[in-house]
Amino acid sequence: MFKNKTFYNQHIKKAIIAFGTIFNNINIERKDSDGVVNQSLRVPLAYSTKQKFLSRIRAVPDEQFRDVQLILPRMGFEITSLTYDPSRKISPIQKNRAVGAGDDTNTVRQSFVSTPYNMQLSLYVFAKNQEDALQIVEQIFPYFNPDFNVTVNELPELGIKRDIKITLDSVDYEDQYEGDFSQRQSIIWTLNFNMRINFFGYVGSATVIKESIARLYTDINLDALKQVKVSGAVGSDGTINKELTPADDYDYITNILESFEGEDVG
């Protein structure tokens, strides 16, 4: 399928890592009535569905096997949907090109422009008391006004790095009690984000143009001056050296002026 070109640019994987990195260093403090910090906690973050966390929170410990309930607070996030973004669409026949990769100057790599998509993600904040949950969300809200940018190395083969915009679209809040008051309280904040990502296709090799001819006419009847310029990599003897690499210098080496004699152009 698609000319048997197998490729994997890890765009979704990179987006997930970039998104998780933003929230993986949130801490909370628990203080006594005098304002003295009794406990400082780093809030764990994991990629997981909301239902999985809820089932762990509501699980009853089994004394026989010494199971324990999920320790709160903690956070989780997941992808909820992917949608095409026509507002960022550009001509699909354009290409990105780069000379080699790293120190390799002997090849030219190319790929068609990226396909824009919006990836929706939900970040869940789980806590057993309101104070812990509020500390967490108030360390997030100020940075999304409503956008936050993170730089992603989208396509290392072509040296393409971009600032990916992450937008906080909405916030939902739940304060749940199930059963009687002896049951565990579940406070859940759901933050819904939109992340603008790009998908690149196969990165292949391109030929290097070392010689070109341009014809310029000053009259629509093609009976005026014709100028031909041949360009290429100049060798030590003043001729085009077709063995040079793409990183070498190129210049015009021949200028030819001649009149057009009325060639039949059909």
C-alpha cells in the first residue's frame, strides 16, 4: 500500500511524551493549623483511562492478599480523539528538503509537507480531599491563557522543530460519594486540552541539481534577446564538477547572449 514505503515518525508518541512532561513535576504541601508544612508530596502522573483509576480508587482492600487502594492524590491523562484541522492545511505538493542528516553532506532528504491534525487529550486530577485537588489545578491554570507552547523535534531527518500549541478548552469537576459516609470520597477534576500536531510521510532521497539553464525573453513573440545561464559547482579548472557534494559552493560560470531566430514552439 502507498508504494510499499514503510515509515514511522513517532508523531503521536512524541506528542504524548511532550504533554506528559508538562505535568510530571507538580508538588503539593500539607500544613497544620499553624501553617507548618507537615508533608510534601510529588503528584504521580500516568497515562491511563479515567475508568481504570476509578476502579482502583473504589476497590475494597482484600486483607487476605494485603491489597491496598490507590494512593491519592494522583493524575492521569489519555487521548480522547483525533480530528483533521483544515484551517492549517497548505498545498500538499510542497516539499521539505534538507542536506543530509547530521554531518552527512552527500545526500539530500525530502518529504512532503505535513498533514495537520488536532489531538484532544483529557487530564484527570484525583484527590481524596478538596485542598489537595485545588493545589494541583491552581498550579496548572496560570500557564494556559489559554495556550501553552512546547517545542517538539518533529522530524529529525529534515531538522524540523516546531512549537506545538496546547490549548486548555474546558474544565469539569466532580465531587462524588458512593454509598454511605464510610465510603471513600472521590474528587475528580477533568481538564480537556487540544494539541495541534502534524503528521509527516515518508522521508526519501532527492537528486541534486548541479546544472541548470534558464531562458529569459523580453517579448511575448519570442523574437527578442535570449539569455542562457548555466550554473553548477565550479572546479579548480573553471568547469562544472559533477562529483561535488550538495554542501559545496555553486555559482554561475557561463553567460550566453544570443538572439532568438523564430523557433517553432508549436
